[in-house]
Amino acid sequence: MARTRVAVLVSGRGSNLHALIAASAAPDYPAEIALVLSNNPASPGLDTARDAGIQAQAIDHRAHGRDRAAHEQAIDAALREADIGCVCLAGYMRLLTPLLTTRWAGRMLNIHPSLLPAFPGLQTHARALQAGVTLHGCTVHLVTERVDDGPILGQAAICVHPGDTPETLAARVLEQEHLLYPLALRRHLGGRAAGPREGVLLAV
Ligand code: GRF
């Protein structure tokens, strides 16, 4: 089976990266995690990658000052150099410009900790509690130039319990992220349609 060479872009902890690496150990998984890039040289995700024998590279945005295009060019060059076919953003905390979103359109996924289109942006768990929702969760979607937007590939939902805090919600949603991302990537690379009825849905 030809496996797609996937790059994962991280900025921090890298637990979703870990879940993707673990899933890709299955012989029938359609992706090989071939490259990990971070804008943050201190990202633990880089160590996670190296420990797994995966090529890992920091491309520090601070080296490019305010020149977002130059930073994204460097990322794009690294992706091409490694013959990457698909990119997964996993806690990558930089806003992307059309330079990357256009070049990787249809081949760049993101995971977001809310049931989009609700709560794009930051502080999603606190905002969900504030809004009084009874269902919360996470979403894997294709990346477009609009932040936390783009066709939804899969979602996982959890119930909000009385007494939940942003921290308890974050922990339960993160468990679902680790299940959802590998499933959604598998489905995406399997080439099946990703309309709302055919996307991955986990509800717990
Ligand atoms: C996750 O909650 C993800 O949904 C969001 O950033 C967080 C990254 O966590 N985009 P990790 O680095 O994968 O542990």
C-alpha cells in the first residue's frame, strides 16, 4: 500500500502528534508521519518526533521578524523537500496566509477544540461553558484562508456536565481529539467523500 507522506505542524505539547504517530504504526494506516515542523524550537512535539525516529525541524518564526511570507516560504520549502503529500496542523499557533493555505488547499487539515462553527478562535472551553451549551467537542476540518473554517471532515462530541470547568472540558475533549484526528485523516486519505453525512462522527 502506498502511504501518503504526512507532515505535522506543532507549536507546543504535541499530544495530537503523538496520537497520529501511534495510529500510523498500524500497517494498513494510509499515512506515514514523515516530518514534524514547529515554529517553536522549544516545542515538546519536536522531541516526540525525534524519539519516534521522525525527521523534526524547528523553523522559528522569530527569525523572520514580521515577514510572515518568508517564514511560510521556509515551511513550504521544507514540506516540498521532504516530498510531503498532506499536512496536519496539530496545535500550530500561527495564523496562516494564503501562501500556505492556497498551495496546500485540500491537503492541509486542522484540529480545533470545539464543534465548529461554534467557538472558532481561542478559549473555546470557557466560551462553551459561558454559552451554556450541553454538547461540546472537537472538529477536524480542511484549512482555508479563514481561521477555523473550511469543510468539516469529522467531529466528536461530549456532554457538558454540571460542575464542569474549562479544565475538565479540555481534558475530555482532548481524549476525543486523539481518537478523531487519526480517524479523520484516515478517511480523508482514503479518498472518500467528506460531506456532513459521511464525515467521521464520534459521540460519547
Ligand atoms: C488541541 O486542543 C487542538 O485542538 C488545538 O490545540 C491543542 C493542541 O494540543 N488546536 P496538543 O499540542 O496536540 O497536545
